[in-house]
Amino acid sequence: MSTDDTPTRMPYADQPDDEAPARRFYRMRAPHVERTSTPVTVRVTDGADLYVAVGPGRRRMYLTPEEAWALWRCLSEAVTSTGTPPDWIRVHVKPTPR
């Protein structure tokens, strides 16, 4: 906490550079106890819908930015209700061009 008792927050995303590609991918792997981990990818393309993929390309979905914000809010509340976040989730996810 800062000296004025205001909680500080880790940034969730890097601000795009002026020279950043029009397409950015945010990736993470969700661990699994009995199987291999599950890839999770979000593709952001300037001026287009967001693309979300869970698993090796099997479950895909396109979302408008408004739908993505609504999904983020609902998921945030739902997942928070399941308990304390695991340690592996406490990472900063940086965008990649591919």
C-alpha cells in the first residue's frame, strides 16, 4: 500500500507503442493436475473484434470490445467467488506480435 493507504494496482496490460503491430496476442497456460496445461490466447487487432481461444484451437470466440468488457466483469466476479487466486495467476502478461 502507498503512504496514503490507497491500494496500488499492477497494470493489466502494456500500453501499445506507436510502432506496435496492429495485432497483439496475450497468452497464458492454465495448469492441469492430470493432463497437460491448457493454452489461453486473446488476439487484439486494431479496429476489429477480439478473438479468444481456449485450448488448442478447439474453443474459439469473437467478441466486440463491449462484450469483452462484460465478459471480463462477469468472469471476475464469478472467479472471485471461488476463493483465493492461485499463485501461478499472479503474473504480468505482455503482448506479442505473433
